[in-house]
Amino acid sequence: MPLVRDAYGFLTLPGTFSAPADLPHRVEAPSFDVWPTSAEVVERTLLGDVELSAEDARAHPGIAPLARAALDAWAGTPEPAGVHRIAPGVRVVPVRTPTLPPATQTNTWVLGEHELSIVDPASPWPDEQARLLAALRALARAGRPVVRILLTHHHLDHVSGAEVLASALGVPVLAHPETRARVAVRVDEELAPDAVVGQGIDALRCVLTPGHAPGHLCFARENGVLAAGDMVAGVGTILVDPDEGDMLEYLASLERLRALAPALLLPAHGPPILRAEAKLAEYRAHRLMREARVVTALAQARTLDALVPLAYADTPAAVWPLAARSLRAHLDKLVKDGRVRRVGDEWTLV
Ligand SMILES: [Zn+2]
């Protein structure tokens, strides 16, 4: 079964969700029963920071006051409709998007306590855009104005609501140059790796994490909360597509994130991830497990069509067209590693 590109240019399987922008669609509330409770998140992130050991406090002198300030802000007023508060300075408005199944939504992360940064407003649909705008205007009336929109990467299920929102709120859109080069959305400012946007507890540091997409950025708060874009997923899987992805870079980016020792990952799709380091290690191990299966399969087969059923025998045949894309990304990495040689459409072990 061949992959097709849907109305938004996404690689997808024929028959899976793919609706033109003017078709009616259902607005589904995410099932927050599978999300960690705010109390769990706070306990594992900010409360931990408040009770820093003397040694930690010396090593990170800025953290304790930041956490206390955020906790003070946390004990504030109820949230506007449609806004879900995950932790101090961390809110989310999930919006329905044409994304890769089984995910059906993209999380619009709303980061900050005083001046808000919006990460990946993504819905192409006017009713979803209006719902997000209403929620953000309510936050502004409560003294929390949006001051910027940040894009993690260029995929349409991350950027499609950015221009409308930027115009409505009169705020700039910021993205990495590689993202800017790939989007129709107006990007006002370019973000360099390690650039810091915002101030105090609202500050976010850009972490360059290519691999899923060129110029992919994650955004890190000082308290260990990290908006992870499509580096990890709370639901579904992360596709490393050989056309624009790079498995070698993706694995290096996973390691870069792990070195930051984040406390909480905020993925673009699905619930926040509490055991961040374990999840990042699991993602890396999973890719290396698959690579090992590809190497084993290469003892018996040389073409993509013959390799997929061997290397992905543990996955349903329905997803093999997507698996073939991932397989190509693995083979490209193995060629770069010098372990595999490519001649035409055949791959052999060196
Ligand atoms: Zn993506």
C-alpha cells in the first residue's frame, strides 16, 4: 500500500484521517484522564526544586526563588474555558489538527506566568483557531498577555494556526532559520540555538534538536520543563522520514535532551511525560533495537520491500508503508556509519 500526501502535504496512509480545511470536523476534548494530574506534575517538578539540597542550591542558585515565585502564582484564579493548567507557568490548549494517526490533536503549549509564549498553534480550522484565540484573550484579560509565538519545526500540524493567531494578537512569530525557509507562515524573528527568549521565570532557552525535522527546536524553562515538539510523543510515534529527517541527528538530539536532565517533557501530541530521562533513554533504545533488526534483516534481503517484513515483523502490516520510510532513515544512518553499502536500490552489509 503506497503512502500518499494528504491535503496538507503530510505523508499518510490512504483512508486515514485527511480532511480539507473547509469540511466540518468534530472537536474532541482530549481524554485528560490519561494525563498526569497537575498535583503529580507539580510534585515531580517544582516542589522538588523548592526542597533543594544545600548542594543543589549552591549549584543552581536561581532555581529555588524561581520555583517559589511560580508556586505563588500557581495558587491563583481558575483558568479560562479551554485552558488546562498543567503546572505553574505551563498551560495547554489542545487543538484538533490533521496530524499523523492515532494522534488527532496538537498541544498548543502556553508557557510563562507573566508574559506568555505560545508554542506551535497548529490548527488550520477557523473554529479551532477561534477557540484558541478566545482562551488566550481570556488569559490576557487576567493579566497574562501573549507576547510571542514560537515554532518547534515546519510541519503543518505545528504551524498552520500561527499566522492567524499572530495577526489577531499582534505578536511576532519566532522560529529557527531552517523552519523559516520551509513555511508559508510569516516568521518575524529567527531563533539561534541556545538563544533565550523572555525574562525571569518566563525565560525559555532554545535547544537545537534536529533529526525529525531540520532546525527543530525544543524550548526549556529553567525549572526543567521542556516543550519537546516532535522529539517525543505522548501518543502515537515520531516519524523520522528520510526526505527531511536524519536518524543520526535524531539520536544525537535525544542524547542532547537527556543531558539536560529535564523533569517534564511537553510533547506536541499526547500527555506530558513525567519520567523524562527514562522516556528519552527508551526512545533511543527503541531506535537502536530497530537498527539491530535492520542489520539482521540485511543478512537475508537487500531491497526495501524485502527488508520491511523482516525488520518490522513485530508491527502490523498496515503500518509497513510508514515503516518503509523509517527503514530508509535507518539504512541512511548505517551507510553514514560505514556499516552498510548502497548500490542503486540495494543495501548490503559492509
Ligand atoms: Zn513533525
